[in-house]
Amino acid sequence: MTWFAFQSPLVFADASKAQFVKVGPAMPPLLFLSSGNLVADRRFEFARDLQLKGDLGAAADLLEQTVELAPNFVSAWFTLAEIRDKLGQREQAIVAFRKARDSDPEDRHGAGLRLMRLGAEKLSDMPSAYVQSLFDQYAVRFEAELLNDLGYRAPALLFEAVLSVRAAARKPAFFRRAIDLGCGTGLAGAAFANEVDHFIGIDLSPGMIKEARATGLYAELEIADMVAGLHAKPDMSAELILAADAFVYLSDLAPVLNEVKRVLAPGGLLAFTVETHEAVGVIIGAGLRYAHGADYVRDVIAQAGLNVAELKPASPRNENNEPVRGLVVVAKKI
């Protein structure tokens, strides 16, 4: 099966490389996995055109015909599911999302995430292939969209929080060795560059690592998920661990915090942002990222054997021109 990124229904991308066409903020980029059937792929294009024009019923009808022609056409099933969901046809959406996931066991479209959002399945972590595909698509334009369109401020919030905690402890805000989890293109690295001697960046997306490497901010860069990346580090080998807008892709923070506790040196700090909500526990927010309740965050930090040094409300970014509710947190290893 050939896969590539696909955003406009009127431009058929060369299957050997990713192509993106900006069609407007209302329609996010769609990962396209070709059916291998030219007729089915062309019908999918027409259906996407109808979807973009707002004719959801006609788009759904055409996609139903498309999956009859190509029963394992994952992108068609996923798009059909999105449309059924938009039309309020929950049960039909659930069936189509499950068909999409069955057609691609790696779940690069994130159909399982949508099923959780619909309440059809229990909360669990996002598929790593979905997260990698998502950020590989965005890597080149990631910084421009975050900073110019979304008012991204997580690194600045973490920098301010870390300085505050260090000042309260009457210690200098300098760290010999730091780890940037989910480092992306290096925005958190840039914020802390003058305060860190040896910076390690870890990210699941090769595209993001490529962009981070170009900054020259990191002594080491690794392609890995956060838990696996930390697991490979020696005990007590870092004085600072950062996770700027990275834990929003984890439902359960316990595994990563347990590794953080092991890797941090005594007195070391973990600084991170999360999105939050008023209820208890963890939910999937409207932006398809996890939101962690404040009580959950406090409890999971304590269970990992860390102490909360600072936890306060702070918005890491905007969405739909509104600040996203969030927390900025600094935890300390005693």
C-alpha cells in the first residue's frame, strides 16, 4: 500500500513523495493511503471535493460506492467516518472508523483516537505511527503555524517556571545536562539554550529531528518515543527534563514519569505543559489531544516519587482563536 499526505481533492500527489496543498484552516491535512485502484482513488478525490464544498451527503454516498469498489481503502473509510460523525450519525461513524483501523493496523489516520473520542472504546495512548505521521507532515511548516497562527508559548512558560523554582531555591538556572522530550523543531531548546551545557533532543518524528538538527542547539538527537528514549538513558544522568506540549499525546503519564524519576539526578527538575479540563482524570479534547485534570497531574507526580514545585494554570497555545486551557508544571526529584 502506498501512502502519502493528501489535502486537496483536486491535486493527485506523486505517490513517491508527500505533497501538501493549503485549502484553508477549516480542513486539516489528510494522510492519504492509496487503494492501488486508480478508479477508486479518483472517486475519493471527487468525494473530498464534495466534502470541502459542504455537500456531505453526496460525499458520503460517493465514498460508500468507493469502498464497495476497494473494500480495504483506509483513507476512504476514514473520511467517510469523519463525515458520518459530522452529520451526527454516530453508529455509522463508529463502524467506518473501525473499518479504517482494520484496513491499516498501524492506524496512521488515528481512527482509534476518534473511536475513543466518540466513547466507543476505552482511553489509551495514541498509536505511535499516527503521531509520527502527523508530525512528519507538519515538520517543515510546524514553527510558522505554531508561532504565527496559534500563538505558541509553552517554551516561554516553562522557562519562566524553571527560573522561578530555581530562584526560590536560591540556585542558578544552569544545567549541565538536559533532555528535551518531544523536542520537535527545537523551540524549547532555543528557549533554554543559554542555560544548558549539553542538550539531548528526543522525538518520534524523523521530520522533526531533521529540523531540530539544523538548529545546532542539541549535542544529541534521537528518534524515539519519550518512554523508550528515557529508558535508554543512565540513572541520574540529567539535571533538567523538558516536555513542552508533548505530554498532550500521552493518556497515562505514569510510565514516562517513572522513567523521569530514574533519569533525573537528585535535585533535578522536570518541567512540562499539559492541556487541562474541569473534570477529573484524563479526556480527549476537541483538538484530539489528551487533557489532564489538575488532580490527576498532582497524583501521578506523587506516585512517581517526585515533588510538585510549581503547578499553575497557563495556556500553551490558541485554538480557534481562543486560549487553550492548560497547566505549567515543575516537579523536583528530592
